[in-house]
Amino acid sequence: MNELAEIIARKFINNKDKIEKYRLIVEFSLLPTFLIDRSGKFLYVNKAIEIVIGEELIGKSWVEILISKNREEALNRWEMFLESG
């Protein structure tokens, strides 16, 4: 049983290392990277997108950062995307 626990522990540590590497790659990527929920609010943004947008985005809706003339069209496309599954 000790051997099994050791194997599981090694796999966990390896996965933890992989997750941390991925997190660092995303965080320091030059490409704007973000995660939003179904309502369009930012859950995660990396440094690149905050530099491009120039403001804190967590908790805001992507619609809030659009130029007002593009909002209606963008909202329509977002709703179509959500409906298409």
C-alpha cells in the first residue's frame, strides 16, 4: 500500500508542476488571454490584456469595455454564440 501512495503522490506532484508551468505560460504570454463566464464577465485576465485595455477587468463585462457604437452588434453576436452551444 505504501508503494501505491508513493505513485499517487508522484503523479500529483507532476500534475501540480504541469499546472504551475501552464499558469506561468498563460500569465506571461504576450497574447491577451482571458476567461469569461456565460454572462460575459471576466473571471481571469493575463497581464497582456490588461496592458492592451489599460484597466482592471476582473468582474467587468466585456461589453463594458467596447466602444459604444459596437456594443449592440457585439451583444447580438454573443447571444447567437451562446444559443449555438
